[in-house]
Amino acid sequence: MLLGVEFEGFAGRDHRAVAGRLLADGWNVCGIGDWAHVWKSPDGRLVARVCAFEPGYGVFVDLCRALPGHPMLPSIRFDAGLPGGGRVTVMEALLPASDEERASVTARWDAAVPGDPVSALRREAERLNAEAAGSVPFWGGLDRNPGNVMRRADGELVIVDLFYAEGRAIYGALMEDPAKVAAAFPAGERVHICEIAVLARESSPEELAALKAAAASIA
């Protein structure tokens, strides 16, 4: 099984092969976001975020690595880019926080009290956000979605997914000005650009066909 052993076997596999490996080892899909499918390990301790095309999540991984051991960031077990432009990130599993807990973290973020762990996290997040704005195509910025506040089983609050890329702008450009997308992302990083979760969930067959045709025109 994958649980408790090395995840380096993901290297060289695209998002489809990674998903197949997880399924074969008893992991189950527990969430679907805009970009990724999230799989939970058989014992419920880990989750694997698997995405076909991922322009921005690495900045959040960088945040976690820049503040190792920070009590309000998830523990990341494995992270790697995948062939074709996808990404897999394995981290500790978390639970939803209550509305009151989410509001408390938002208030602490806004207050920026010296010595508060949220304040240290905010400073580093803002630094990385400024860097990404100049280096990541179609960068969106900091994501203050209250749903990004979660908790561990022991009640400790954790902040996840603090950044975002402008997905609407990317796919709008793909339809209206494909050359702009080609210039932003090397061909090898957008092989599976039409396979992110939100497109599969919300696009009609005609819309998917149009997106794929646009992507093929710049392949």
C-alpha cells in the first residue's frame, strides 16, 4: 500500500496514473475543487490533492516549507509536479472548521497582533504573494475564503490553500486568444489543461469540445 511508505513512486506518472494508483491502494475521493480532486487514505490520516493542470498551488507548498512546524499550516508529506503540468500533494487530513472558528482566524489575520502565529503566517504569505505576482502567469493573489480555515482532530485550527490563479482568465484567454495561453505556459505544462475538475463538472459537451479545440490549436 501507499500509506506509510514512500510516495516517490508518483514521479514520472501523470495525474491519471497517480489517481489509478491511489484507487488501487484503497484511497477514496473525498473532495472536488475547481482545480483538483482530493483523495483520502484508507485510514483517514492523509489526503492527496491531484490536479491535471496546476499553475499556482506550488506557492502554497512554498509557504508550508518556509514555515516548517508552524502550528497553523498543514504537514506536507510529499509534493511533486507531474508530467503534462499536473501536481500531486500529499498532506495530513483535516476537518471543516465551524463558522465561529473561521471568523476568529479572519479577525486575527486582520488584527496582525505581534506574536500571534497568524501574524507570522500572514507576513510570509504576503511576501510570497508579491513574488508570485511577478512570476506566475495569471496570478490571482491571496485567497481569503473562510472555507480555507480547517481544523485538526484535536481542534487546532489550520489555514490551507491561501493563494489562487485566475482560472476564469486562463480559460477565457484560451477561447479568445489561445496564443496568450501558449506564451504564458510552456507546451509541456499545459498538456492536460482541459482536464481540471471544474471543467469536467460544469462544462457542457459543446463547451468541452471548444476548449479542447482551442488547446489543440496551440499544442
